[in-house]
Amino acid sequence: MEIGIKKQVYVAGVLVISAKIAGAKAAMQAAQEAANTEEKSSMGDKYETGRAMSQLAKDMNAQQMMAFQHELNQLQKYAALLPCKIIQPGALVQTTQGYFYIAAAIGSVTINNLKVMILSPETPLSKALLGKKKGDAYELNDKKLKVLLVE
């Protein structure tokens, strides 16, 4: 693993989650604009129904935005870019299963053709890895796996 890959994974994670936050904000604004431009009609409740639907869409996007913001906060909380010897939140780990950065539920990023999963410390895989060090074995879904590198 090259020097600085951990920082690159962190930055990629911030970019991914920031884009999701921006998308949720834009969807909230679009829903608000739709509610504001809904015209009263002589068809009875059509106006109120349209406004209610727009409000529901805005609320749903607000909840998504809050969830994304929570993940960004988690990522930033574990942004200890110093090397780790024991797997803990903020560690970049190579196992026989692949590369993992334990920090927040963001998903996969690719850095220099290297696919890294950014995982929440609460996932079963993260829980199986926490406290392990280079060379340790672990078991997940009846598979015996090994920690190859911890940074």
C-alpha cells in the first residue's frame, strides 16, 4: 500500500458524501419550489394535495440529508490519518477479502485502481475486524480470513 492512500481514501469519502448532501439539498429546494408554484385550481383539493405531496418530498429529502450529514460527521470524527497498528475506527485495512476503511457507511471508492470499501464501525465485518492486527485471523460468514495490513 503506498504512502498517503489512507488520506486519499478519506478525501474520496468526503467528496462522495458531500455530493450526496448537495443532491439532497437540491431535491429539497426543488420540492419547495414545486410547493410554492402550485396553483389553486377550481378542481377542489388538487391544490392542497399537490402542496402536501411536495411537502412530503421535501421532508423525505431533509431526512436523507440529515443521514448523509451524520455519515460525514462520522467520517470526520475518525479522520485520524496517523497509521494504526490495531484495527479501530479510522484504520485502513487490507485483508484477504479486500481493502476497508473503517469510519462511516459510505460505500466503495477507487483510488489508483484500488477499490476500498468505506464501512461503518457498526457493520458485522468491522466488528469482526476491530481489535485485530496485522497477521491476525478472523472469521466472517463461516469463512476464515486474515488481516494482511493495518494503516
